[in-house]
Amino acid sequence: MKKENINKILVNYQEKLDFKKSILKDKKKALYRKIPRLEIIDKEIKMHSLKTNKLILRNPINIEDEISKLKTFIGELKKEKAFILTENNIPLDYLTIKYDCNLCKDTGFLKNGKRCKCLKQKIISNYYEMSNLQHKLDNENFKNFNLNIFSDKAIEGRKKSQKENIREILSKTESFATSFNSSKVKNLLFYGPTGQGKTYLCNCIANSLINKGHLVIYQTAFKLIEIIENARFNKNNFSNKDENYQMLFSSDLLIIDDLGTEFINTFTNVEIFNIINTRLNQNKKTIISTNLSPIQIKEKYSDRISSRLFGNYEMLSFYGPDLRWES
């Protein structure tokens, strides 16, 4: 992503944080006018907190006793403040900023200087928006999913109709999204011919998890290989530490769409296995969609890849009439 786009995101962070601080300042002024004792308490808490920090830096002989006394005094002040707020029916967190992200406190960066998960996701979302994918994610979600477009006619060789099958798959994908943090939730592999709703359901899951603050990477298999090649072969001045490449491993969820459309050779087999295996070892979840059947997957990819997929992914079969050609 271009530097100016990242700067715009960071400016937006600062503007939102400044606005919240301004609101808090106005709330404090109003509350201090109403209850002057609260301003005195806050000033004393701040003053004694500074004393504590200075003691730690000076490291005197009796530091533990001094710090203990200061902490006790600060604790009493906080109790008095809580009592006053409660007596006046004011929430205890009334004078605290309500951050959108408690990890970075709406700065975009963690204490160690690294980018917060929320900033990474905003950068990714900005990329999606530039590539028109954000529009798809906004529209293709569980709320808009329409079961009525699927056929309820019996299909030869199948126990369920297309609608019955997709209803069961929909339930599993919704469960995947709602129970995402559970270690019991398995990775998903959608397979079947085109026009069955595989990509739509991938977008539904992506939308749901992004809205919950999870870091989601969505790439076609073709684009995935392009990212890997850029990182591995230093194309376009990228390095092996390219963030787009690293996010294939570190994101909370990686969605690989259209597996099998990429050029398949020894290099791609090794790299795809590396991503799948590393994410499994790190307990990072992955969703894969493909037009290939399980037999075709086994034929096209190495035994190591197919064994990981068949052993660690829930295989969900899509079938029935092509929805794109249905009126």
C-alpha cells in the first residue's frame, strides 16, 4: 500500500482520538463545576502517581515502604471518588475514554511500537476498498444470504437437495464465525463446481469476523502466489519480510479462494504447503474454496498438502444448478 494511504489512516486515528479527548475534557469541566471535590481528588491522584514514578527512578533504600504508602493513599482517593460518583448516579467509567481498541488505545500502535491488529485490518480493508472487494464484503454477508435462490429439487445420486445441503453448510459457516476463537472449530474447505455460492459464503465469514475486530486476509490462489513470488524473489523491491507475505501466516483468518487456478509446480506446492502447515502449527484458522474435487486435489497437489487438507479441514461439498444462470 502506498505510504500516503497509510498516512491518511493514521491521521484518521489521531483525529478520532483527539475528538474523544475533547469530549472527555468537556465532561470533566462540567462534572468538576458540579462536584468540585472530584477535581481535587483527580489532581491528588495525579500528583501522588508522579511521586511514585520519581521514587522508582531514584530507587532509595526505603523505596518499598514509600511506594506502599503512596499506593495506599492513592487507593483511598480512588475509593472516595468511586463513592462520590455512585452517590450521584454517575457511572464509574464516566471520566474514562471508551476506546474502539483497548489493545492500542486507538493509536494504531502497541507499546512495543508494532502495528496493532486494528491498524493492520484497516490497511487491509483500505486495500479491499481500492480493489472494490470492500463493496462485496458489505453486501455479501449472512444477513443478506438468500436460501430461496437454491433449488429444492431432488438431485440424482444425492441424499439432499441443493437447498437442504446449502442450509446445512450455512449453519456450519455461521457456527465457524460465531465460535471462531474456540480451539474446537475446524478449518473449512469448500469444494464443488462454479456458481454454487462458495465465494459468497467466504465473503460472509470475512465480513462477520472483520466486524468483530479479527485480522482477515482474503486472497485468490493466483494472487497468493504472486505475493509469495514478490517476497521470495525480491520483485518490485519487496523483501522476504514483506508485510503482505507475513500476513499470510500471522492473520487470524486466511481465506484462499479458487485454489487450483494458480500455476501449479514444485515451487507453488512447497509454498502452499508451508502456509497451510505453518498456520496449522500456530493454530491459525484457514478457509479454502476450490472448484476441484477431492480426487483432483490429490492429483494436482503433493501428498503433504492433500494429507493436511483432508486431515485438518472440514470438507463441505457444494452441488446443484449453477446459480449464476438461474433466473
